[in-house]
Amino acid sequence: MKLMLLGILILLPTIAPATEPKGSPQATLTLDMVVTAAQKSFPSLLAAEQRKQVAAGELTAAEGNFDTLLKSQNRWSVTGLYENQNNEITLEQPTQFWGTTFFGGWRRGVGDYPIYDGKSQTTDSGEARIGVNVPLWRNREIDRRRASLQQAEWGQLIAGHEYEQALIEATRIATYRYCDWLFAGLRLQVAKNLLQIAEQRDQGIRERVAAGDIPEFEALDNRRAIIERQERVVAAQRMLEQSAIQLSLYWRDSAGKPQVPKPELLPQQFPNIETLKTMSLDSALEKSLTQRPEPKRLELQVKQTQTEMELHQNQRNPAIDFTLSAANDIGNSKEKLNRNELYVGLNIDIPLQQRTASGRAEAAAANVRRLNFDRQLQNERIAAEVNDVFSALAAMRKRLALTADQLTAAEQLAEGEKTRFDLGESTLLFVNLREIAKGDAALQYAEATASLFKSYADYQAVLGIQEQLYD
């Protein structure tokens, strides 16, 4: 196989590396350089990175549901039969432990109060209070605070898997664009080499025509060949420029701006195909299902929706909350000294129709079933992609071997036809045809090599491998 890789070099002149102003050689552009630049600056990856930041912000917001809450209420009676002043400060601390909420605070009520409102009156220094509220049925196992927090935590993981998916796709497309650019460079070199052969032969043909060795018709035919090959160079040059522009979307400078690679950065050939290793089909199927980010993302989305479903199912239960609180006056008062109070409460809230919670629970359950069907389809699609990419790799390897044999035969025929022409046993028409066939065979070999590397890029993407294809 190594000999096959060297076959195309017969038609290609050595590509001289570009030089820096100081004279030091400039390295060729590798796929590793392209992928590294894309990972730093490619807009779709930057957008996916921002989605991770969004998810982090949503997690912080969900954690904020358990922030300590400070409340203040102040009321003054400025006219009327009873003039008084009421001030109250309360602290509430919700927790994740069974939905328990702790509360405490201070209140002060001074002035004149009617006898039925005597509890509003405190000492001049006020009254300290502390208590706890514990859900016994609804909101015990799950409530909106804890559900939102759990969903936000899974949302952050989902954003990470979305970034992985974007990274894999960007690496795959960057590999495609790099292979297109490298193939376009080889195509241009083949076209230039064929043109150079025809131009170098032109003077010798004219001399043979002048000597009467061959008819003038052969000189005209060679001139036609030169024009045809010039057209091929123009087309190949356009293809190289187009592929370089496409590659610039992934190869970016330090400021994140696209940079069009110069022809001097082209490598001389594709890397050795023997570096492309694959695992068995069964191992690839197993690895793809565990490595790909799409199944992981769908699994987390199912968990998010299941949490929503459990929340609304819980909301259909009666709300029975147990409350325990204590109060103690601070300082002395004329009416009462150090009043101590202990309260035990049971609050009940029963929705009679429960349509809101039931409807939302049914919707969430349907979404869970929908996502499970999506997971099934995704797994089947991944299995199909794995089988398809193995089929493509096998076909590309066979095609590469065939094009290598075709190139060898075309080279031998072209050399033999040239020898026959030099001996006067052939015409320039057949020489041109053999040379064109040799050039086309070289292009087919290069295209088959590019297709093999593209198929291997698909292989890595199907398996969820994020690293670059080759150096």
C-alpha cells in the first residue's frame, strides 16, 4: 500500500515549501492546525459554548430558589380610635430536606389595641419568633424548587453534550474541507505537469517538422494539446481557490478571522493510509451507543421530563403542612412579663377538581413517551450509520487499490506510447491520449485517497471521537 501512495508522485513535481521573510522554512498546513483553530474560533462552537454558559446561569437561578428570604412589613395607625405601630422582620430559609422551610424573625407592636387584637402587642423591645414548616404529603417528595434544581443540573449536562456534538461535527466538516483543499492542490499540480510536458515537447516537434521527420499536422495537434491543458490548469486553479476559501471558515487566525491558506502551505501528498485504523463492527456498534453525545442528551431530556411528570403527579395530592413555631417577648412590659408562646399547626389544602395538575402530568407523561421513541430511533439511526460507514470504508479501500493499479497501467502505456512516437511508430494524438489517461488516473487515485480519508472522518464522527483525524 505504501507503493500505491508513491505512485501519484510520478506526475507531481516537488512542492517547494514557502519561506518566511527571515528565510526559515514555513511548515505546511496540517489538519491538526485547522481543527485546533476551529475549536478556538469557529462560530458554531462558540455558540455551543455560550449555551453551556446559559445552562450554568439557569443552574445558578435554580439554586437561588433556596436563597434566604428577608421580609419587612411596617404599619402605622395614624388616625382612629386605636393608634399603634407595628414593625415586623422575617427570615425564611427553604431547604431541600423534604421541602422543609425554617423561618424566624422579630416583630414589635406598641400603642393602643382593641382587646380582640391583643396578640399584636409586644414589649417595647419586640418579640422574637422561630419556627419550621414541614410538608407531609404534597411537596414532600418533590416540589417546584427541587424539581427546577434537578432539571437545571441535567440541563447543564445536556449543554455539554450539545457542545460535544457540535465539536464532532465541526471536526468532521473541517476534515472534509481540508481533504478537498489538498486534493485540489494535487489536481492543480497534475494539470501543470501535463502542461509542462506538452510545452517542453513543442520545440522538439517543431524541429522534427522542419526536418521533414513528421508532418506539420503533429505540431498543430501539440499546440491544441497545450491549449487544452492550459484550460485544465485554469479550472484546477479555480478549484483550489474555491476549496481554500471554504477551508478558511475553519482555519482562523488568533483574532478568530477566516484566513485563506496559500498554495505554498499545501502538503506534498496525503498522509499514509496505513495510519487509518478501525475496530471491529461489533465493537464500533457498542462504542457508538455509549460514546455518541446524542443518546446521552436524549437520556437526560427524558430524566428532565420525568421529573416534571413526577412534580405534577405530586401536585394532585392534598397539601398537608405541619407547622411548629415559638415566640418570646424581649424585655419587660407593663401588661405582661416575658410572654412565651408555642404554636403547633396543621394546614390543609385540597384541590377538588385537580384539572391543572392532572393535565400537566398527562402532558409530561406523553413527552416522556415521545422522547423514548426518539431514543429508539436515534439508536437505530446510529446503528445504521455505523454499518454504512464500514461499508463506505471497505468500498473506498477497494477503489483505492483499483485506482492504484489503473495508475500503474496508465503510466506504463504513456511511457510506451512516447517511445513508439520517438521511433516514428505512433502519432502525437495517441501520445496525448495516453498522457491524459495517465493524468486522469492520477486524479482518480488522489480522489479515492481523499474519499477514504473523508470516510474515516465519518467513522470517527459516527463513533463520537472528538480528536482530529491525523497530523
